[in-house]
Amino acid sequence: MSEEGTHFRKVFVGEGNIDKIMIDIAKGLADARITPQDLTNPVAFQLAFSRLYKALLKSIEEGSGESYIAEIKFTDDLGNEVVFTVNLGEEVPAFASKRVKARVTVELFEEYE
């Protein structure tokens, strides 16, 4: 990756919340998403709920491991709340509190081959 040409960097400061989750179950449920169309009528909602239920059962049957994650929240330049997670691994993070500050850096650049 070459960083030639235009380059822009923006730093956001937000907050993080550290917690322990069963990582395989969380990944399985992430694949079964509910869309606005799933809430348009009772039948669509029942089908969406069935997908979630099947994904949960499949994840439980396959077993899972535990992992620590940080849920990071910050506000973007248009006032929208941005939320994402960072996997911190299987070991207990060395923070004194479950609540931490987060610095998110966004770099925009042109890449030339």
C-alpha cells in the first residue's frame, strides 16, 4: 500500500463498554438480521423470528467460546451515532473499569499501484 497523493485524517473520541460474550453465538445471530421489511406484517415478522430462533439454536448446538469485546460508540460529523465492536480476545483486558474511552482514527488516501 502506497500513501501518495491526497491524504486526510480525522480523529473521533468516543466511549467503549467492555463485556464478555459467547463469540460463536454472536456471530451466528449477526448472520440472521431483521430488516424493515420483516416488520411490515405479522407473517413477515414470524418468518424473521423463526430465522433468529434457528440461528440461535444452531449456534448453541455447535458450541462456542467466550471472548471479551468492546462496544465502541462515537458521534460522526453529521451527528449520527456510530456503534461497532472490537474483539479483545479470550483473556481479561487489563483495564480497571468496564467503561473506557476510545479514539477512532479515519484516514482517507489515494492508493497508486
